[in-house]
Amino acid sequence: MEQTNTAKQSSTKQLKQVLGFGDLMGAAVGQIIGAGIMTLLGSAIAMTGRSVPLAFLIAAGITVFQYLPLILISGTVRLRGGNYTMVAMLAGKRFAGAYSIIFVFSNLSLSMYALSFSDYFLSLFGWSGGYNQQIVAFVVLTLFFVLNCMGIDKFAKVQNIIVVLLVVALGAFAVFGIGEIKPGYMDPDSWMTGGVTGLLQAGGLLTFAVGGGSCVVNLSGEAKHPTRDIPIVMIVSTLCVAVLYGFISVIAAGVFPVEQVAGENLSLVAKEILSAPLYIFFMVCGAGFALISTLNSQFAWAPKPTMQACDDGWLPAGLAKLSKWNTPIIILTILYVLGSVCILTGLSVSVLGNMSLVASGVLTLMINAKVYKLPEVVPDEWAVSKFRVGKGALRLVTVLGSAASLLSVYLNATTLSTGLLLLNVVVIAAAFIFAALRGKQAHVEISYEKA
């Protein structure tokens, strides 16, 4: 890997290491519990009926296998550029350049969380959509943009409060909903309504709901103890949220007939099983906070891979400039402007959620397929890593992680319309063309280090 000859200090080297275990856990849980459970659960029920808990098991299995390589890498070195650094150190320069572009497209989902929150907010007060939806979404996007501009420590404090209230609200939904499930939950007419194919497609779709825990990899440069905390946070947050999702999905599919809840969000069931005060609490601190916690978390971690891409010359170096609060103000502003444009132009939540769904899966595949190279890239750090495994086990992790990524890409591709699938293909192709054209100007530096 090339070392940069520039005298300018890397922007990611200037990040302050202030995030502890609890802060990382808040970021991970807040990212996992979001639009996936709130808006995609109804779609999954439409695909497979009341067997949706099995779909969550499939999604969790795919996610765990996808995470294995990330756990080994993040448990070995500090990754200042997060996933970008993983791609650069293991897959090489060309893939790093392609990643820098695909990653930008994947973050258009910021506006999806704001729009989804707006839908819940308006339904709570019985207001109509249209311009109201855009106004509320824009205000929410603006609030969390400003918060993240003020420092990563400010993000963490607010995020931890949001996540505590969020978990309490979802717990209330599960507790009060168990007794409302109607008899005949496993009736054949409502179980696996889409057959095995529908069950697998639902599982692929729900990987979006359970897979957010890996976001903390992109906060490695700001973590106090990244090699210790990040792998544990990824595992614990994913498993705990998966259990909670299991309870919620049973209730969501078991209170009303399947055809009544298929394609619907959780507010329909919540209104049936909760008293008026608890319903308002759930809508605000459950449904609403789930979406804004994801929005807040993504604003915090999304700039870090792009910062390193700027340091390496794929994008203009000036974009990674840090503010007096030590935040990447220009990149945050670009994300904010892109999100605002998506909101104000009226792009649908479905388009925003799926326009880079397959492309994002390719990002993980880039890393997982090359994890076997870890011992030769960082031999000293690997030798003392708490997550070090033998050569055979490492190759098995490579195979399992790559297979899980491929399966996730395939299952997600089968749910997309031809137009959205082609859009994903265009994004991937354009990213590699960009990497080939820009490669001569790029100077990929070493952005990993012993923690």
C-alpha cells in the first residue's frame, strides 16, 4: 500500500478518541432499531405471513455470518476510516476507490429515516401528508445535522437518552401485546403465505433491519478502546435487538388477520393493544425515536469513511476539513443537502431505501472476501489480537462471510423492480469506472493502527 508523501496531517488522525462502550452501544442499537422494523416489518409479513419470526432468524443468521470477518478485523486494529480502511487494507486501491463512491450513494437513506419519522408523526396527530410530510422531515433532518455539527460527544449524550426511551417503548409494545395475540397463530393459511421463496425473500429484506450494528466500525477512530469494544458491541447489540424483534414480529402478525397488517406499519397494531397514553408514548418514543436514533447515528458515522477517502485523494481533500468542534462540517453539510434535496423533491421511501441496497451488499462482500489476508497485512497486531484464529478457521470465516454477503445481495436483488436493480448496477459500474480514472491521482495511505 502506498504511503502519502504530503506533509498535511490526515484529517482522520485529528479525531478525538472519546467514545466509550456505552456510547458505541447506543450508536449500534440506535442504528439497528430504525426504519427496518418500523416500515419493513409490514412488507415482510406480506411476503411470508405469520412466519415472519422465522424470517428474522434467517436475517440474523445471514447478518452474523456477514459480521464474522468484520469482528476479526475491528478486533485487531483501529480503523480510522472504518469500512473504507478495511477495503483499502485488504482489497486494494481500486476497490477502495469504488467503495468511496458506492458509500456516498448508500447514505441517501438519511432522508428515508426523516421521511419515515414524518409519516409516524403525522399519523399520530391525524394530519395529512403532502407538504406537511416534507416540512416535518426537513425540520428533523436539520435538527440532527446541527447536533452532529456540534461534536461527537454531543451526539453520544443525546443518542444514549433516545435509545433508553426507545427500548422502554418497544418493551411496552411487547409486554402488552403478548396477551392480545389471537388463537390460531400457526394456522396453515397464514403461515409461509409466500412459500419457501417468500420466507427467504423476507429474510433477505429483514437483514436491513438487523444489520445496523456494524456501523460502529466507522466510529473506530473516535473510540477509546476500539479493538475491545467494537466487536463486543456488534455481537451484543445484534443479538439483543434480534430477540426484541422476535417478540415484536409475533405481535405485529398475530393480533389482526394477516391481510389486514400486510404492508402496514406498527401503528395499526399499537393502537389496538395499547391504552391512549401508552400509544402516544410508543408512537413518540418507540416508532418516532427508532427512526431519529438511526438518523442521528448515521450522521455520526457516515462521514468517517468519506473523510479517509478525501485524505487518500479520491475526493477533494478540503471536504474533510474539521470544524472547531472537531467535526467534518463540510461532509456533514453535503449529506444534509443531499438529504434535503431527496425530501423536497418527493422521492419515495421505497426508492430511497432500495436504490443502493444491492450496492451496499457489494461493499460488505469486498471486505469479507479478503479477510484471509489479515495476518499478512498486520502480522504484529494479528499475533496479539484477542480474536486471532488459526489459518483454517480464518479461511472458513472468509468463505462463510462471503457466502452470506452473496446470499444477502441475491435475496435483496430478487425483491427489487427492474428499474431499481438496474440503478444499483449502474452505481456499482460507475464506482469502478471512477476508481480506474481517478486512480493515478489517489495516494492510499495506511489508515489502520494498533490501538
